[in-house]
Amino acid sequence: MNPILAERRPLLEGIAEREEEGFVILSPASSKPVRRVLHVNAYGGRSVWEKVKNGLVPPHQLLGCLELVRMGYEVAMAEPLPDFYLYRKPLPHDLRLLSFVRSWLGPDGIIYCGHNVLFWLPMLAALGAIRSPIVSLLYAREPLDWSRAHRGIIALTPAAEEQARKLAPKAKISHLGWGVALPSFPLLEYRPQFFLSCGIANRDFRTLSEAAALSGLPLRVICPGIPAGLQWPANADVVDGGNGWNVDAKRITFHDLLHQHYAASTASLIILKEDAIEYTANGFTNLIEALALGRPVIVTRTGALTGEIDVEKAGCGIHVPPGDPRSIAAAMNALARDPQMAQELGQKGRQLCERNYNIDRYARDLHRFFESL
């Protein structure tokens, strides 16, 4: 058996699965559902659910849906929708969900959108054609179409909460920090061999390559395709992890990422391009997964992420300014010189996830938010 699947088997207990009108429906296995939810995102649906079941994707990528099912919800998983504000392909987009919303969800069910991908459904809600509450999630200061038609908005960072209150002053808004599915992240012995960078979105590989040259320390970089036009020093091992997001088919499996890469890492580097207006919270997934594994982190102080988790105040890592390879190299050298300190930082990161940044806590807060609508 896939070892990570064995680790996750308890996460799938108590959940029944069926198909209805082309949707995957997850229900409590031994009780009658108390409420229905239609979950929509730019990823998800049957593909991600199958990957979760087979140990290829951590369950928190479903944003609390599995935990909601254990609380008594019935959750329908919609197939992915592209970000409407990016691609502007209006038909059919989320209009294809309308029939299912009316026939299955009903006025008491909730449309739970994992980001800002909806267009037609909130517009129809504004016109009174849909009575189901619509709740979308914001990471930072990104746009949200038909924001005032939302009954609720979930903010993953303080910047997102400010944005939500600006966009939808009459909506119910709650700041809920995201979290990992802790059983998928075992406590690994700290055996530092190299620094690790394995993020995808908005990463500043040029600054990272310069920092690697300055530090001279072993660095492993897992990229979504090898960045063009960069000179990497000999101490940097650059690996093409495959294009796409964490939920896509990658060249490095989730199990191997944990047990071959994170397991041997001195610290996780989350080096981002400057985002002074906090438009994104890029690096959130990378950060909480590294913390869950008990690894210290070096994080660029930019974007909305550092407003949510200040790793220095939390005692689990080091912040560096954007575009500053000397500060990154200095942080790497500090951790490499004092492995006991680095290990203690990692332990505090794990404790932070156990205390707050875990999917069970997130789902409990999400349930209370849904009940308040």
C-alpha cells in the first residue's frame, strides 16, 4: 500500500461517496446530512478528490470540505472553474452550475467558493434568481466579482479581511486562517543536509540564485520548469518538478516531497517577488506545510502572508526583505551555524500548526461561520 495513503486512511473514514447529476457527493456515512454545500474552486472536483483518496494530495486542499462532512454536512464537489477575472470567458462558466443549485442545493444550502472564480451565480443572486447564500474566499487584496451579492466572505489574511469589508460592507465577513491536515505531515527527524525551495507562484528565483552564490551552502530548488536566463552556482541543485499547481500531476510526488526533500532540509526558503500592495498571499501553502513538518523557514517580508504569520514573532523562522540576496545568505548561514537553534525554530512551527494552523480548527470555524449566515 502507498505509505502516505495508509497515513491518511483515518481522514477518509466516516465519508460516503456517490455521484449525482455528474457531481461527486460526499456524505456522512452513518447519519442524515444536516445541510448541503456546493464547493467550487479553480481546482477540485472529482480529480482532486481522487488524488486525496490515493494519497497524492493533502486533504486540506479541499478547504475543510472533508471535515464538514464529518460534522454532518453533505458536500457536492463541482468540477474546476477558471478564474473569471483573469480569463473572462463568460459562457458557460459557472452558469453550468445553475440547474444543480436549484435542484439539489436548495435555498438552505450554501455555495462555498474556494477563491474568487464565480460570476453568474452571484449576479443571479443579486437579481433574486438564486436564494442560496454565496460565500467566497479571499487570500489577499484580489478582486471579487459581484462582491455585494455575497452573503459571506472568508478572509485568510488581515489584508483579505480589509479587502472584503471594502468590497462588501454589508456581507458577513470572518478572518479564518487556513491550516494543514496534520495527520498527513509526520514529525520527521531533523537531519539537515541542504536548504530547500519548492514553491510555485511568484517566486524570486533570480534573488535566490544570487543568495545561493553568496552563501555557498547546499541548496535544492524544485521549480515548476527550470527558470530561463539564470546562472545557478555549483552548490545549487535545481530540479524541474513539473509545471502546474500542487494539485496537478507533478514529477515529484507528495510523499517524495515530504520524505526525500523536506526530510533532509535545513530550512524551507519562501523567497517571493515584491508585493508591496499585498495583492497576493503567495507562499501560504508552502509555509504552513513546512511548519507542519517542523522545519524552520526563511520568508520574504512582502505580500499579505507576513501579516497573517509573522514567523519571527512566532519564533519559527526568519524574515528577509524582498530582492535582498545578502539578507537571505546571512539567514541561511545563521541557521547552518546553529542547527540546535534551527531545530527549535522548526519545533515552534509545528506547535503553531497544532495550536492554530490546522484544517480541523479551520473547519470548526467555517462551520460556525456557515451557521451564522
